[in-house]
Amino acid sequence: MHVPLSYYLILSAILFGLGVLGFLLKRSIIAIFMSLELMLNAVNLSFVAFSYAWQQISGQIFVFFVIVVAAAEAAVGLAIIIMIFRNRASLNIERINLMKL
């Protein structure tokens, strides 16, 4: 049984749309961070689907590099989030003003 490429692309578009909505509507830094990761994974799904459909390994290699960059971004992003929480005692994006002490 073969799953059409369009199904993967529709799923990827839905996941990316949910990520964009979460990024625009959420007020917590953690939720925004998770929305960014969801968008990255939606793009990775598209790369893998096209790679499989066209029998090319280059899409999967590109996904590998995106995952490596996302892991580094997650480490740095979580460190920044922890420092903001320690200094401000809040993760609400509206209450964080880094220009004030």
C-alpha cells in the first residue's frame, strides 16, 4: 500500500499552520519555543517526503542538518529561557522587558 505524496504535504502544512498559530497566539515563551520546533519538524517532514518520492538522499541529508541546528537552538534557547525566568520570575512574553532592571 502506497501513501501519496500529497498526504504528507497536507500533514506538513497542517503542522506548520498549527506552529504559526501557536507562535502568534501564545504568550508563554515555552509555548512559542515549542511552536518553532513544530514548524521545523513540519518542514523536515516535507523534505523527507520529497526525498522519498524523488528517490534522492539529499533531502534526508538536509533534514539531518536541520535537526542538528534545531538541537543547538534548543540548548541555547532553553538556557536563555532559564535565565529570563530566574531574573524576571515570569515566562509571560508581555511581562518581560529586558531593558529595565
